[in-house]
Amino acid sequence: MENTKKIPERQCVGCRAKKPKSELIRIVRPADSETAELDRTGKKSGRGAYICPSADCLKKAKKRLPVALGCSITDEVYERLEKEIEK
């Protein structure tokens, strides 16, 4: 029997496609905060949502992210996401 490691998949909030976790950008709302922030490491604790690194997904996700995270998303977070996508 082969010993293959399972690759964790997550669903993009924008396009709803399932992709490997490593290909997506994570946005997290820490338990002790009411605002969301970018999580480059993918290890911060709190409620998280994932988005594909594409402008189309970000556009679609702007409506869905506040619902998915249960908080408001500041313009600063959207600007950081745009910069991250441009890389």
C-alpha cells in the first residue's frame, strides 16, 4: 500500500472552487477581534476564509467575505489582498 499524504483542500469564497490550501490566500477574524486581517502563514487562530489569487475572485468575494467571517472587512484588508494578488 502506498503512503501518500493527503493534500488539504479549501473552497474559495469568490468562485466556490476547491483548490489546495497552499494555492489560496487566507483571511482570518481572530476570536478576540471584530475586524479581519490577512493571514500569510495560514496558522493564526480564528475564523478563516480563503480566496484564489485572482482579481475576479476578489471582486466576487467582496460581498461574501463579511458573511463568511461574521464581521466587517476594512478597505485596508482589501488593499492588502489586491497587493498580494498582484505578486
